[in-house]
Amino acid sequence: MTTLREAREAGKLDEFAKDRETETGDEAAFNRTLNSMAGKSKEAPEASKPDRCDD
């Protein structure tokens, strides 16, 4: 098994993950990606009030 796609198609994700247990990566980048996928975002700033025209 060389790629994630091949593992998915063969139904061998567990084997794919086990073969890569010792691999490390950028934890901060992983967490940013995971949070963006989860739909969590920073709180939006308060909307500005529309200008009122009293003509």
C-alpha cells in the first residue's frame, strides 16, 4: 500500500495507518486544518449600524 487512495479503495485504512504510526508532522498545521474542517471559526466582529438619513 503506497497511497491513501489505494488503501481506501482496498478497504485497508487500518493497515495504512498502522504502517505510518511512527511518522510525525506539523501538529499546528494539522490542528488548523482540523478546526477549519469542523466549521469552527473566530467570532465575527459586531456589524456596523447603517447610516440613517433623516431628510
